[in-house]
Amino acid sequence: MRATTMPLPEFADEAEETLFWQTHDSTDYVDWTKAESVTFSNLQPSLKSISLRLPEPMLARLKSLANERDVPYQSLIKMILADHLAHS
């Protein structure tokens, strides 16, 4: 651990901060010995559950594809939807 920490730069936006932390070590900027444990008890999940009816052959195919990729079929459905939305 460093004896002193460097001051954090000012960031124009979250994207700039993300790029910064991808190439810098937080131990140069934060004294983690002073960190305290906290609990965020009121956090709500950012996901919304839905009910979706699919034809059985389609669901079977999705489960088969998910098994081939070693991912849960619900995750595969989200990946397919995200990919389609990104390209539409």
C-alpha cells in the first residue's frame, strides 16, 4: 500500500471515468485501509420479470443452443434479443 495517494482527476462523464479506471490501479488513488463495509439494503434489481409464451419446439431449440454454448437458456434469449436490438 502506498504511503500517500494521488488526487483523483476530474472526469467529464462516466465514459471518461471508465476509460481511466481501465488503465489505472485504484490503490494509487484510494487508501483502502480506511474503507468501511456497507450494506445497500434498499437496492432494487434493475431487471423486470416477464412471462413469455413460446412454442415448445422453439423453446427446445433455444435450450439446445444454450446447452451447446454452456449458458442458461434465459441468458441466451437475452443475448439474442440484445444482438437483434443492437442491429435494428
